[in-house]
Amino acid sequence: MKILITGAAGFIGHALTKALAANPKIEIVGIDNLNNYYSPRLKEARLRDLGIHAYGALPTPSSVWPNVTFQMIDIADRKAVEELMANGKFTHVCHLAGQAGVRYSIDNPYTYVENNVMGFLNILEGCRNHGVKHLVFASSSSVYGMGKQVPFAENCDTSHPVSLYAATKKSDEVMAYSYACLYGFQTTALRFFTVYGPWGRPDMAPIKFMDAIANGRPIEVFNQGNMLRDFTYIDDIVKGIRCVVKAHYADKVPARVYNIGCSHPVKLIHFIHTIEEATGRQAQMIMKDMQPGDVTRTDADTTSLEHDFGFHPTIDIREGVERLYAWYKKVWPTIQ
């Protein structure tokens, strides 16, 4: 098996690369453009954790795992992606690259279409032209919008996204279905629910809040902390991805969609209190109203993934936050 992992310097891409690299029978090529949506220093630190200490357009081997190489490639670069796919002879693609962030999409719409739609099209074309068996890609719980039918199951209505970010993720799912229908290779969309844990994104609440609370800075809490979030620990997310990568579908159109979540949503204020307990510090909270593009709740129905692959999340909020804080104390100061 030879796997291309896009977004390998990102939060989920780094964790998946590290998990799969332990199997010497899997050859892994990771790519990323190391953009500055958040600090490239964190992305560079993730690469160092993978044994990648230099990077450019040419493949750089890992000093830790002989089955891992990395290249600095932007998925929006059509020519570069085509050359990579033509030469790579990949059997599988785990597409985790793209422009993240709901709020950022309000002010930077073109970036989302360029990366999440056109970049995804480049990946789809590479898969269909160069014999990829299975494309697994990151979708998002945001596609459910303000849906009232909870928990969110894969057959719930997703035709009313409330952010451009969500709209681009829904577009990816529809595009993948059409390619699976036309060209017969497998596609799996994974709708991730509020991922957190070590090496996480600093623009997301878990690390942003933890860093502020641990250092006595105030935090802005939207919707008075009453939003429900299905916080899902990174190890459970990676476990879910690994469940589906090797899958073989006998479906007439081999395109599937799965939720990956913890299935135990909690109020944001409860998550903040859990951080307070882990850090031993009290949060200074500035209460704010909802922001445009945000949703009031995320709540994953993972019945399909459990039925088809035996997936069960195992890390609860308390354990997850404690693990995150242990990592934060050890690693965070070294990458600031």
C-alpha cells in the first residue's frame, strides 16, 4: 500500500502520518504548503516530530521512519499535483489538506474556493487519472448547519450550510460522489466533529482557551457558553480514519459518507470548566453573543461507522483535556 497524505503538517494529517508510519508495509508520502493561516512554527514542529527537518519541492525522507517522505506542495497548484500523482503510483489518498476555519471564511471567501474546491478537484483528477483505489477525505460536521434533527446522522439534510466553509465541504462530498459514479474508484467523506488534542490548531477553542487560562488571560466565550460541541479526541479520529482506509465497497456507486465523533456533546462552558480543573486556574470569561457562521450544536450519530467497522470512541472529555494539558506543558513552550 502506498498512501498520499495531504495536509501532513496539519493537526489531523500529522497524527495520521505518525500512526500509519509504524507499519513498515505502508509507504507514505506527505505533502503540505505550510501556509500562514496559523503559525507555521507549529506546522514545522509537527514535521520535526515526524523526523522531517528540511523540506522543499523535492522529497525529503524522515529520519525516524524509512517509509515516510515529505514534499512541500500546494494542492491548488494543478501542475504540481498532477506531476505528483503521475509519478507517485499511489494506491490510496487521505486528503486532509484544505482551508480550515468557519469564521475566517467570512472575510477570505476566495481562499476557501481555491483550496477546498479547486484544490479538491485537482486531487480528484489525480485519483481518476492515475489508478488510485480509494480516496478518503476530510469533510466536516459544519455541513449539518443549524439542523434540528439530532444527533446528526449521515442522511440528515445538509442543503443549508450557514458558512462558506461548510458549503465548500458539502461541495467536496457532491464532487466525490460524481467522480465515484463516473470513474468507479472509491471515495469516503469523513465528517469530523470538533477535533482536539495534542498538536491541535491554536485557532480552535481547546488550545486557545487552555493557553489563555493557564496564563491568566481572558477568553471570549460566545453564545454565553451554551453551545453544544461533540468534542472528539484526536486518537479517536485517527482510529476512525484507519478503519475505512482499507475498506472495499461493493456499492454500485462506491461513494460513502461517515460521521466521526465522540457522540457525547457537552456545553462549551462545561469544557471550559474541565480545562480549569486540569490547569488549576480559573478562567476569566468575557461573554459574547453568537458569531456569524457558528452553529449552536454539533452532535454525531456514529451508528454507521460502528456498524460497518466496529468503531467506538474511547477518550472522554476529562481524559482528553488532561492529555492535552500534559502535552501543552511539555511541548507548547518550545514552539512559541
